[in-house]
Amino acid sequence: MRDGGLLFLILATAVPLRICGADEKPTRPVPAVQKKAVQKKAVQKKAVPVPLRVFPPRPGLQNTVDPQPQQSAAGLVLADRKLVVRLRRARAALKALKFTEAIGALQSLLDGPEDGAFFIDSEKRSGLRSIKLEAEQLLGTMPPAGRKVYELQYGLPAQQMLEAAVEVGNIARLADVSRRHFHTRAGFEATYLLGASHLDHGQPLVAALCFERLRMNSNDRHRRHSMLCLKSAIAWSIAGMQQTAQDRLIELKQADPDFTFSRAGRRIRLFNDEKQAVKWLKSLIGPLARRSPGIAVEWPMLRGNASRTASSSGQGPMLDAVWTASTSSWDVEGDDAPFFDGTVNVSLQIEELAHDFQKHKQAAIPGPNPLVVGNIVLARTVDRLRAFDLASGELRWETLGDTALEQLRNGTVPPLPGDRGSLLDPLLLQRIFTDSTYGSLSADGEMVFCIEGLGYSSTSTSNVFAVSRSQAAHPLATKTHNRLVAYSIRTGKAIWEKGGPADGSPTELTGHFFLGPPLPLAHKSYCLAESAGQIRLVVLDSKTGQVEWTQPLHSVPSNITRNERRAKSGLSPSYKDGVLICPTGAGIVIALDVVTRRLMWSYRYREPENTDPRSRMRAMAMARIAAQRRGGSTTVSNPTGQWIDSLATVVDGRVILTPRDSDELFCVNLMDGSLDWKKPRGSRLYVAGVHDGKLLLVGSQQVELLRVDDGDAVWPEPIKLPLLSGRGLITGNQFHVPLSTAAVTTINLKSGRIIASQKSVGGIVHGNLVCSGGHIISQGIDSLVCFKQSKPPTVTTSSK
């Protein structure tokens, strides 16, 4: 830890360029703040309370930003009424100049473990704002006498917290000082160091927000205004927001035209012409250009990395398998299967389901996605989790089989209404094709995380798996809870688990339904879970499973057992530049600043759920009737009638949203959640990744490339293909996509042309592809296959 602390001190006390103004001393852990005389006093902007931004769906793209929209109580989670009353009393005390009383109440709000929202207009119940942000801003608007009282009360404890954080190099403790005591001198220093550290560690957006927070809201901003403007401009420029960077540079020039700073022992002066401000800055920061999505060495989560933009190096697969393993070896035979007549081969049943998809011109894309960590391949099978050696395919370990499936196999489950002969197909349909919560995994290098204890009910099989009170305890019914389990990748031993029934042992997170695997990030696991009508962000210590902190995100009117789509969406956060993007599967996406734990913005892409039970039942009945008339099933059981995952893709300061509960594609701004553009989903199924800052989208029979800034097509028209059979793989400038014809087609992403198409040996239909260690892994509907990477393809076909 001492080594980490030393590294932190080296990095956190200087911008990567070692740009240091005359008013700071970067060699000290906590730089002493000295006043700097300026010849021209800066025009300070008045701090304006910023509401929590919520963007409702709009028919067009004009006037999409609504800073204070009408919002019902079923939207973002409201703060406890006692906290709102405390806030009102603090306001009254400030108005009466009772500073001690007001400060105590406001500080208690900042010290609270969770943030919440309150209505700006309580009578009309409109306009939502963060209660912690409001408390912080009220402290900042106090007159000098009130600020002096605040410094006397909390300045020393904040300084002690700051010194302890710097001594051990603990970013989380530094953020705690900034979050709880921003308006103390120590809070200023903590926020300043936090911004510098984020800039050093390649998180320019959250660094810019730190500097902006100081520039706009700190009462001590005049002490370092020039350097704040410069560092804010650098952060905005690296984050790709050149106009904002230029605004900060012009503000700096106007406030302090003779400002100089040191770089590599030389004094640097500002630009002369304001029109050349950005060009001057770019020449200054040089190689600190915004980094492109990384090349994945391993594949520890769906789409490779936290921003869901990873690609691989090398070429496509040599379609001669190195090894093959079954993922459907749950065969049921004779007398051991009282629910079935004769012998049932599960692999054959799965193939028949896939043929049924193809018969209806639908892509049979498997739900489970393999991971590769080191020399281990991790894969979900029909009833368990298995680990294989990457080179040889040897089974390293496997978990115990699913209890409910075992009960189904040996006939110990109690009777269910409906035709028992139809029981297996809906179970396999969900396990193999539609339940992303079951099929998705994530890993942190030491442990792999998965969701267990899931039921099998769905709208299309409600006659078999009813969720009435009398059947809620049935082992095959969807429950209001499940379990998040962490297994050692090396041994397969269960290290810890969270969840389980609320009436069981009184442990943490009982009664919670985890909506998908966690996002592992810096020794923490960020999970989305639902309990008691709330969707929450739950942050766990990855090694121990201990709860670090939680934050309510959204209130939902319907129980998870009544929303099969959300239960099976495999919801997991995405992360980039210090911002955590949390899909809820309930019509809204929420972003948080991970370090300060503040709610940054929310984007609502569809209206809230209808809470009237009769209307909901009527809508479900109509959907079922419509599906029967089409000769198919509802979108809950039809993966090609919706996006196959709801993961947010973060690229170039924008967030691409593909919610499973929407039939549109959205692009919103990473900083404030405002809508940049949106498009109908059409036949698109998933985001395959990002290439050269462009978005690769795949449909059931097509591939297309879109520009992220405006959503326009890069290629003249989409590339038409036979039915897909899995997720493709980006390697360099190529995209390899598996087809139902047992071929893998390679597309050149620069030219938008098909350059090769290879048939597999033995007619194996490939599934979801991932690449690591010179191997390509394919998880199909009933098997896991490993291939070597090939040389550059030489077999050419037509251009389309």
C-alpha cells in the first residue's frame, strides 16, 4: 500500500504535462494554496443550482433537453420524507442566519450513505433534484460569516481526512473528503487533487467535472482561478469537447492575460490570438490525444471491456476445431424422466428449436457468451458453469447442476398445470436463447461472477409456470430473488454469494433479484439489483462480497415476476471516464459519477409502466393473441424481436443505448444525458463493437457501420448476409460473423466489402465468438469449440 501511496503522490500532484502555475507547488503532497495577484479581475459566474437532469422521450430531436421536466414519483427514487423535511428546516435556519443549526442539518445530509431526489415544486410534484447536491449548494451560498462557522466546525476534521488519504494514496478517501466537505479548504484541495489524478489516469471527463466544480461553486476558487481554467481546458480537450476547452482558455486570457506556467523547466506564455486558442492547446498537450478502444488480451466480460468497445488482434478462425466440448449434456432417458415419453436427447431438442427460428426467418443466436481469462475458458451450459483449459479443452472444474433442473429430471417436482409433454422446450428456449441474466458472466481475473437460482416462467409458458400465490414456491417458478455467486477461476470453489430468499438467513441482500452479472472495476463489483419495488446499484468488494455502498436508482410499480423482459435482460453497468452508466430495463437509464457517488443525469426513453392491473393484464393478453396470430411467440421468448442485450456502449463522449424494452436505438451525451440522435431498431439485433470511432451494428441478416456523432451510415448500404448464428468478432479492420450456413464471413470494415467466407469443417454452425491467446472460442447452441487464428484470408468472394 505504501508503494501505491507513493505512486499516487507522484501522479496526483501534477498534470501529465507537469504544467504548474506560479500559485502551486507540485512536489508537495498537499500543495499550499497561495494568493496570486491578477491585473484584471475575472468576471465570476454566479453559481446556479443544477437540477438532476431527466430527459423524456421526444418525437423529434428539437428541444430534447428539458432541465426540469414533469416527473412522477414512480421515476427516480425519492429521498426519505424525513430528509426532505430536514432540508427545508435548514433553508429556514439559513434565512434566519442560524448558521450552526443549518450547517448541522446540511452536513448530516452530505454524510448520509445514499443520495436521493426531491421535488423542486412540492405542490406540483415537478422537477427533480439531488438532495446532496442541494445541501452542498446551500452551504456554498452562505455569507462569509456562515462559511467561517462551517470552516471552524468541519475544517480540521476534513484536513485530517485529507492528510490520511494522501499518506496512503487512497483515491476513495480523497473522494470522501471532496464529497462530504467540499466547502472547506481541505475539500478544495481534495477536489483539486482528485481532478489531477483523474487526468493522469486517463479519465478526462470526470477530471473536467472536478475542475468545473471548483471553478463554478467553490468559495476559494479565486485562489487558483487561472490554473483551474487551464486544467479544465486540458481535460475538456482530451475528452473531445473542443468548444468548451476554447471557452475556458478565453476566460483565462481575459482574466489573467499575463499568466504563465512552467513546463519542463521553461515558462510558457498564453496564446496571443483567441482564434488560435485550441490550436495552441493541442500543440501543448501533443500526444495526450483521446485513446481509442483497447485491444483485448483477455475477454473477461460481454463485449470485452467496461465501455463495451473491445476488439481483438490477429485474424479470423481456422475452421478446423482444436477441441470441442458439449454445453448440452443434460440428456434425459427412460424411466428417469417421468415428464417425458421415451428417450429425450437435449442436443436434438435444442437443434429443433434453432430450426424453428430459421423457419420463421429469425436468427437463432445463443444467449450464453463465453469468457477467456488467462488460459481458462468459462462457459455456461444448460445447467451449470464449466471451466476448460484454453489450449487442450480439458475440463478444469464445474459447478453443481441446477437444483430445479435436477428435480425436473428425476421427477421430484410437484405437478404443474398444462401439458407435461411441452415442458422441456420452454425450459431450453430460455436457457439457450432468451435468458441473458442466466447466460451472461463477468470476471475480474481471479473470480468469475454469475447469477443462480433463476426460475423458468415466461409469458409464452404462463399456462405451465404460473406465478400465482399458490405456486410461487414452486422450484420452477420465477422468484422475487436470486443469488449472485463468485467462483474462484483457478479452483471453481464458491468464494461468496449474495441474495437468496428474504425469509431465509438474515444476511446482506437477501430478497434481492440481481438483474445481471456485476461490472468488475478496480477491485469492486458494480451490480444492479431489484428489491421491494426499487432498482439499486449495489457496490461489493470483489474479493469478499462485502457491501461497500448502495444507491437507489429507480422505483418500479410491478414486481420482477411480472416483468419477464427485465428479469431476463442481463442488465449490467458500463463505465468510461469515471462515469457509470446503469440501464434499468424500466424505461430509464441513469449515470453516476463513481468517485463522488453523485447522480449525474437520467435519460427516459419511454413512458413509465402502466400501474393499473387491469390495463396491464389486457395488454399482456393482446400481445399473446397477436403473437399466436403471427404463428410465433411474444418478444419475451423471441430474441429476434428485440435487442439481444441492453448494455450501454460508451465511445467518444457518447453513450449508445439498445434497451431491450424499447424498439429504438439511442445516442446520448456522456456528460449530461441529452439526446444526440435516435433511430428505429428495425431488424438490428446487437452492437458488435466500435471500429475507428464508428458503431458496428448487426441484424438478423445484415451488418452496417454508423457514425457515432450523427448516426448516419458510413457504407452506402448494409451488407446483406444469410441468417446469423451468433455474435461476431472484430479483429483489426475485419469483422468475422458466424452464419447459419456453417460459414464464417469476413468483412473489411474500411471498405464495407466481404473479403472472405469459410465453411467449417464438419458443418459446425458457430455461435458467439471471442478471441484470446491466439485462439478463437465459439459457443454455439449446444457446444463450445476452439479454433486457432488463421493467417490473413485469401479466399475472396463478391463485393456484397
